Amino acid sequence: MTASARRELVSPATRNAFRSLATDLTIRIVAELWEDHGFAPIPPEELKYDDAGQRRTTFMLYAEGVDWGDPEHVRRALLVFEDFIRAYRDPGQQGTPKWLEDIGVRLERDGFLLDKSGRISWRRAPVRILDRDLSTLSDGSGIAVELERIRRDLTTDPHGAIGAAKQLIEATAKTALRELNVEVDRNAQLPTLVNTVQKALRLDAGSAPNGPDGSKSVKKILSGSVNIAVGVAELRNQGFGSGHGQASVPSGLGIRHARLTVNAAVTWCELILDTLEDADAPWRKANPLSV
């Protein structure tokens, strides 16, 4: 099982609404509207969409080539959608047509705003957290779930974001240890998981080899990375993160505390995942089963 860290920013329902507009446009115009913003069609044999309508099929050849989880791709795709609205709309019609109202509702559900002129804007800029492909892992779903929780809660629920940050570290540690075939007690606490995975990857100050990884400065950073991970867990356990029922909600907790905690957790997780994927990392010259 594989997973991507990125959720789709534009839902299939919204994309389908714009696809329906292609029915009344020419194939040439449909293609030009996409290509004007730098998109190219996928090979027809790779298209998994089956439709007798050539215009809608043309639309899908381009739409399937968009990474709907990439904010930059989505930014350009929204410009395409604005052009579709302009191409389809009757310039002499007064008021907002029903089809455009329906599209506006769909866009709003996805987190966008559609104004009367047909311009689409972000209601809230997407949160980019550990924006990377997890498909190289045998199963990155545990990490992906926590990333989605963080994206959902970071600017609205600091308590929930801090709890998800701690769980992100735990999910990353367990995923990396599984990839390394290192067994740990299923009830192991987070400090144990952190120490075990950093030792397995030769990221602990005591086993770092010669070269950059064994330099005095890098060893200081590696020692600090353990403190980062443990600090995030302690903050959550002190009641500042979700996961435990409390008699009173902590006061004074704000978005800045959530960002600090999430950024710290992501720094540690990137260290682990980058080292795990590095073909030249020192741990590959050792036997992780010996830890």
C-alpha cells in the first residue's frame, strides 16, 4: 500500500462541473484553454476516463495531467477554469446563471471563492507541511493521516495540531523502523522509538561515522533532534495537545505555539525520511538489525 502526503485541493466534483462546460466548446478551444497555462495532455492510452464525448474526453486528457495536490499546479488550473467560465458564459446575459452558481458552491466547498466576474481565489492559502511523495515507502498511510490532521487543524485548532505533530513523529519513527526491519515493542514510548530509529539510521551522536555525519557540529544537531522529538511529545503530554481528556482546556495556547511544534516535528521527520531514502547514507553500510 502506498500513500501520498498531499490531498487533492480541488475535488473531482468541482472538476466534473468544469468538464461539463467543455460540451459546448470546440475541441480546439478546450485544448487551447489548457495549453495557454502550460498544461499538456497525457497519452490517450493512459486515460482511464471513458466518454463518447470528444470535448469532455479532451478536457480529461489535460485534467488527468494535473497534480491536484500541488498548490502551484492548482493555481494554474484555476486560471484555466476562469478561462472556461469566460469562454462558456454569454456576455449579454444579466445576473449570475444557475450553472455558475452551482460551480461557485462546489468551489466554496473546496476552499475557494468565485466572484461575479468569474475570478477564483483561495479562501485560505493551502498549508504546505512535509510536502513530499511517500510512495517510495511500503506503506506511508500512517504518516499521511497525521499530515492531513495537521493541515486541517494548524490554523484553526492549535490543540489538535500539537497532538497530530506528536503522532506524526510516532508514525514516522514506526514507519522507518518497519522499512529497516527493526522490531520494537509495540508498546514502546516515543522517546524509545526516537532513540531506536536514530541509532538504526546512525543518526545518534554516539554512532555517527567519520565525515560530515560525524563532525562535531552535526553531532550537536543530531543530539538536538532527539530533544526536538521528545519535546514535542512532552508538550502534548502536558495537556497542550489533543489525545487526552482534560478537566480544563489549557489557556493561552495559540497558532504560533502550534506552528512552532509542527515545524519542529516536521524537521525531525524530514531528517528521518531523507536519511532513509539516501542511497549513500552511512546506515546502509551497517546492519540495522544489529541495533
